[in-house]
Amino acid sequence: MAKRRKKSPGGLPAKGRLRDISDRLWSKAILADWYHKCAICRAPKCEAHHLVPRQHEATRYDLRNGIALCARCHKFDKDNSPHQNAAGFLRWLNKHARFHAQWLTENCWPEFNGTKNVEHYLNVLRSLRQYVEPEEFARIVGVKLVRHFDSD
């Protein structure tokens, strides 16, 4: 059975649900930025990878903090996987994705100076909305939340 989350004031989803929706939209935005292809091998089936781990809230939803990687390059490649060979991945990043490498150098490991409340996640969703088609946004966030954003 699915986990039931409380609603926040005003009938909006709870912050945990809003965080999950924000994560999903961030991932879709990263994939769109990389044209749904692995940055390393150009494979068409890929996933979004955080350069600075997502536990660091200050950069969690920053689009400069993401890169599209196929499962092989993301988790298993002994030469370039950020999970198998961080140094190799950083070498690849410096050679092929200088913008992301420079951003990573400047932002590693930032502190979060805010609060992860409902308003924080609503702002994240507002900023990510432009990266998906309106129908997909409505499917991901739900009709009630779309009405909330449309009434802003």
C-alpha cells in the first residue's frame, strides 16, 4: 500500500511529496538539457546524475549540478563512472564538460542556508516547470497543484 502523506496548509501536498515531485522534474530537465543522451557514450537511455550529491540542498535542484549518464557509464564503467572511479569521471568532466567541471569546483560542497518547507519546494517546482511540456507537468504534479500554480 502506498504511503499516505499529510497535506500541508491550504490543501497543498506535504513537503515530502513536493520534494519527490521536484526531484522528478529536476531529472527530466537534466535529461532534456542533454538531449536524452548519455554525456559520455551518447547512449539514448540515460538517467540524471548529481555532480554534488543531492543531500546538499543548496545545489540539489541547480541544473548546472546535473549530467545525463546511461546506467553503464553512471554505475559500472571502471574508467569513467562517478561511482566506480571518481577521479576518472572528473578527468572526463574536465576534458569534455568544462562548464560543469568549473561549476563543480566552485560549488563543492556548499552549505544550505534555507529551510526545506512547502514554500521552498513550490519555488523549486515553479523554476522547473519550464523544462517539461504542460501536459507532462500536470501529470507529474497533479491537477490540484497545477491549479495552484495557475492562480499565482
